[in-house]
Amino acid sequence: MARSPISPGADAEATPPREGLGRLFLRFLRFGFLAWGGPVAQIAMIRRELVEEERWLSSGRFNRVLAVYQALPGPEAHELCVHFGMLARGRAGGLLAGLGFMLPGFVLMFALSWFYVSFGIESPLYRSVFAGLQAAVLALIVRAIHRIGAHALHDRWLWAIALVAFVCALLGLPFVLTLGLAGATYLLVSRRLLLPAAMLLVVTAAVLAVTVVAEDVELPFGEPVTSDVVGDDVRVRAGEGELLVSGLRAGLLTFGGAYTAIPVLQHDAVTDHGWMTNRQFLDGVALSGTLPAPLIIFSTFVGYVAGTPLGAVAITIGVFLPAFAFTLLGHRYLEWLVERRPVHAFLDGVTAGVVGLIAASAVLLAPVAISSPIGIIVFTAALGVIYVWTARSAIAIVMVGSGLLSLTLIWVADLFP
């Protein structure tokens, strides 16, 4: 049996079975078909069957493994599946478990992307439903900002870092630079080097102000110069290599959950390269919220609409490759690294920066998502339900319900103009 990369010999009373590779793949394929409700519900499902019922790991050890993945980029539920597969059958088992978990969502999103590009959604029926889905997506992003921020922004320094990152994102500064500055600033704070940390923030803010005044920077609130007709080709077609790199960047920057991939891919696909419009981007995120899959599977849609079917495969590989690599190649060493206190501080700063990036994405997407009174009504209703209802099926039901509510409101408005 493959030995665990975490403290071999510990928790000997909990031992994963040595399943055949085919059976292991089918087990995690079933998990993939049942992966409704976002990462919290997905992790709870995995924990219930593999930890509480079948005792692949002890509860304490599972918590330690989960903590490592929460500190690293990537979808935690998918990374857990890779880890459990590796426990049972080594790297081959980890690869098959990860593929099994992501395959249902990928196939469904690929099929929906094909339908979207081939037939469009410009009929009044489709457009009315998607208007509600877009408003619900904005509600999900706002809720994610609150949820992640409540845990990540626990002092004034982190709030300041998030605010500066928010402004940087609106001005279109590179994500890697923004997050690197965020991590470095809080690392200085953790070392009690408050004056250098404050100077770093002040200098960054000053550079931003000078950039706006001197160059008359236009904030990217509008649509890129592309065709806004869904069935038509966008004017800027992405190559498979570009999409692979964009996916890798998103996969390496998804700290705190898949919502953090939204600003990265939105910046690449809409603001920077103009591969698609904000409306198309929101459509893809909306579709992913209705599927049994990690939310980050919307990257498949981005690749298909921005490029080709091969582009959809390329960006999906890029997004999920880090999640496979962390476990299959270096989980033991990454766990050791994450235990180092300076790394904790740097990651705390990066997470605060990510909160600012997500908030900026919400601002950029809001004019498209809630461009009408009906959109505002659906957004408000969806946000209220998400805050008070925490069932595992809540997200999928809210998405479908928002589409139906939008359709109903538009129908009523047409009846009584």
C-alpha cells in the first residue's frame, strides 16, 4: 500500500483500503456526479464516506490535510480526492481519483459550452433566464467576499492591503505584482517591521495616484471591443497556448476557494485580451453554478467561447494541473513549508489581496449583472436566500430559482407594461 506523505506511521488505526484502480476511479466518479452545493458540501460528502464511515483517515489527520490544502491554491475538494486516491493506490490512484471527480462537471460544461456557441441564447426565453442567473452569480460573489473576508481580514493591516489590492485591480495592474506586494507587506508586519510595511503601502498608493493623474487611466468598467452577439465569433480569438497559461495562472492563484479564480480569468478573458464580453463571462459562471462540479469548472466555458474546443481542454488542464501536482509531486514538502510562520504571514497577506481582487471583479461585473430593475430584484432576493439558507443544495436551487424568477418577472412586465 502506498504510504501517506503525511507523518507515516501516525493514526495507524485508520487505514485506506487497497482498491483496484477501476473501482477507485468509479468511486470518485460517483463523488463527481454528486458534487452539488459548492466546496463545503463537497468536502462534507467526502469526509462522511471516507473518514466517518470507512475510516481511510482519522478525523484529526483529515483536519490537518484539509488545513494544508486551504492554505494552498486550488479547489480543496478536488485536492482531497487526489490525496485519498494517492493513499489507496499511489500516484496512479491519485491521478484517477482526481480525474473521476472533475470529469462529470467537465463533460457537462463542455456540452453546455458547445450548445451556447453553436445555437446561442438570444431567444427571449433563454435571455430572460440567463439575466436571472447573472444576477444570482453577482450575489454569490458578494457572499463570497463577505465569507472569505470575515476570516481573512482580522486586523487593520489586512483591511488596508485588501483596499489597495481593490484599487490595483480596478486600474488593471498585474495580479502577480499586486498579490506579491500584498504578501510582502504583511510579512513585514508579522516581523514587527511596521514602518517599512507602511511605506510599502503608501508608495504603492502614491504610484497608483500618479498613474491615474498623469496618464488619465480609464477604469475598465465597460465591455471590451468584441462582438456581443453570443452566437458570433469574438473578434479576438485566443490560442490554446494562451489559454493554457491563463488557466495555470488561475489555478495557482485560487487562494480561499474557487471564487478567487473569477477575477483572474475575468481580467485575462475580458479586460486584458478581449476574448469575450462580461456578459458572456457571467453566463459561464452562471452555468457552472448549476452543475455538480467545483465552481472553477467555468474555466472550460471560458476556453470554449474564447478559443476552440481544444482551447476548452487546454484551459481546464491549466486550472487543475496545480491541484494535481501539489499532491502527486510535493505534498509532503508543501506541508512542511506551510508550517513555517513566515509563510503563514505571506499567505495571509496574499489572501487579503485576493479579497480586494474579488471585490473589484464584483464592481466590474455589476453593470452587466444588474442592469435593470428586474436584475436588482433578483440579485437582492438571491443574496437574501444565500445568507439565510446554508443547505448543500442551496446554490444550485438559488441559481435555478433566480432564472425562473427573472423569467416570471419579465413575463409579468410584458403583460402589464
